[in-house]
Amino acid sequence: MLLYPPMDVLRLGPIGVTNTIWQQKTHEFPMAQQIKILVVGGGPAGMMAAIVAARRGAYVTLVERMPKVGKKLLATGAGQCNLCNTKPTQRNYHGNDTDFMMPALASFGADTALTFFDALGIEVREVEHGRVFPITGQASNVLDVLRFEMSMLGIREVTDVKIQDVQTTDKGFLSISSDGEQFKSDKVVIAAGGTSSPNLGSNGGGYKIASALGHTVTHTFPSRVPLVLDTWFLARLKGVKVRDAGISSFVDGELQRRSVGDLLFADYGISGPPVLNVSRTIGEFERSDRELSVAIDLFPEETMESMEALIRKRIAHAPYKDLEVCLIGLLHKRLIPVLFAEAGQEDLKQLCGNLDDGEVKRLVGILKDWRVPCSATKSWMNSQVTAGGVDVSEVDPLTMQSQLVPGLYFAGEVLDIDGDCGGYNLQWAWSSGYTAGTHASTQA
């Protein structure tokens, strides 16, 4: 296994290809026994695999079912492209076996990814929690340099074509599109994504190909997705944003995950980065008979004791204020009547100085641990990532090659690995794509 990409793979043109040929954007490299690779899927993982393989001398064809490659990349990081994260831990990733991803991350981690993109011309900035973005704030710049590099390397881009069948032959693979077009290759890299955001290219096609070739596909469900709440107050709070709220997910009353960030109320439920981070556990059990709920902590930096002291201080300063106005300046105005109702206080004209100890403690309990039933996640169309996928026990973690079908490789979201918000999923795309491209282009 390559522990660090050689500089010629990171920075230069195809190994053994002269600059003259490279600059002519040739589609045929004059190499003896040149490996032909078909990459299925033009997302981040597929483009990385294609570039690395072409730099190592392979002749690469990349097939994408959408009119252009990289549509999902353009949507990452709210259009700013959260390239990677400099502070990853294994806890930021999920799946049945997250140990699987460690060799790929060791081979092509954040530092290596930043070296790769620096060589392509992308200047970056690091913000809080290790998140890295292009300095321009434009995902389109990242796609532009990747496409330019693919063009310079002679990678053949085929768009508006859906590969629906991959067959093994005595000479490699025969891949057939939905309209009957055939592609012969020595190796195949499946980087077709999951099922999330099908309007951006992922429609589960990679799972069908993998299954037809004998691979197991684990249960898939939407992740990094808004949550649907089962409660009465949503219409009243639609559009209300709370900065730095804590969100926890519960299954049968047991804590699953917790995250902090900006929370947005909608007419169906809640969204925002912390919601997306905890949504995986809700999605995993939403089709079961388990009891699902979330807890909202409106002041995660406060303890129960300090929160109660703050509320009592406000009451002491203005006991003559009624409940409707006593928390203005502490909370969004539209939250106040809802929170008091949840705490059992319906009469908002009551003076806050008349609240007894039990009523104050109930209010503090809502501010710090507001439990709300959760009925579901939003749909695949609203999700950013697919949880589940090709069973990684059937894939070699050192090479991304199938352990069932020699010459077949996987990269990216099609595998049963998914990450939190913050650049972790793109990092997995780059790392797995690099590993797949490196080993697919290696002569047997």
C-alpha cells in the first residue's frame, strides 16, 4: 500500500507520457499494454479515481448519467465546497465497519488532499472545527480545475449515459448502457454514489450493478437529512433560527447522538447542521416500532443550575413583566409563547414574578432539555448522504477492489461508509477515489 502519494501522482501529468503528447490532449497514450479503465460515476470519487489512474498511465473513460459531471460537488458546503476536514476522527464516520476506511484515509488524508488541490490551483482557507473551503467560496472553481485536469490527461468524459449492466468477460468487463452502448475495459471503478439527492445524479444505480455482480448491499436510508417532528407548534415557529443549539437524538429514550450548531424550525420539523448530524440514528430506526425523539437544548453552554440562576435573575430584575415579554432579549420572540405552553403555562398575561419554584424549574427544563417526538426523516430528495451501501466486508480496504470480482473497484458513497457534516464525506470521496484509481491502474 502506498502510504503517501508520490509527487508525480499529485502534481504532474501521466507517468511516462511526454509533455508534448499531454498538451495535445490525446485520448490514446502510446504505451504498451495500457490498462483501460471505465469509471462509472462523475462525482468527486469518480473524478479522483479517473485522474489518479490516468496520471499512472491508464486510458480512462468516465461515464456519468447526468448532462455534466460534478453536479453534486457543486452543492456541497452550501455551494462553497467543504473540501475536507483537518481534524477528522473515526467517530465522524459511520457504517457497519468504519475500520475499513482507515487505510484509505492514511494514504490520502487531508494534508495530501490539500497538496493535490494546491497543485491544481485551489487556494483554501480553514475555518472553525477544521473545515476547509476554497478561498473563493465557489464549489464551481473546484469542479473547473478537476475537469481541466481530466481534459489535459485525455480522460474521455461520456455524459447523459447510464450504465445499467456490468458483465465480466474473459478479457475484462463489458459495460452496457440503458440505450445499448457498450464499453469494454480491463477494470471498472463503481463510483456512482448512493440514493440521496437523485436530482444531482445519485439514483442507486451503483447498488444494482454491485448486486448483479454478487455483492451484498446493506440497508440504505437517508442521512444528513432534516427531521419531521410530531408536534403542535411547527406552524408557529416556521422560519425561526436559533444559533448554537444542541440537538440530541433518542431511540426508546436512550441517547444516540448529540451535536451543536444553528437550528432552523420549518413547518415539517427542524433542519440545520446539528440536525443533519444526528439524523442518521432517526433514519436507521424510522421504519421500526421504536420510539423516536429529539431533545433541543437552547443554551448548550449553560448547565441546569446556571440556566435557572439566569431565569431567576431576570425575574428579580423585572417581576412586573408578564410572561409574554419577560424573556425578550434572551430568546427569539416567537419562541416565548411556545416554550411557556410546553412548560404548562398557557396564561401569558401572568406576571413572571408570580411563578413558583416548580414553574421556574419546568421552564428551565424546557430551555435545556426540550423533548419532542420525531416521526421520520425527510425524503431522499432532501438528504445529502446515503447511509448504508455495498458491504465493505466484501471489499479490500487496502485497494478498494472487490473480493468477489477481480478487477472491480468501488469508491465513495456507494460503499457502506458515510460521514458527518464538515467535509468528511468529500474527504472519503477523495481518499477512496485515490485508492481505487491507484490500484485499478496497477498492472497485475
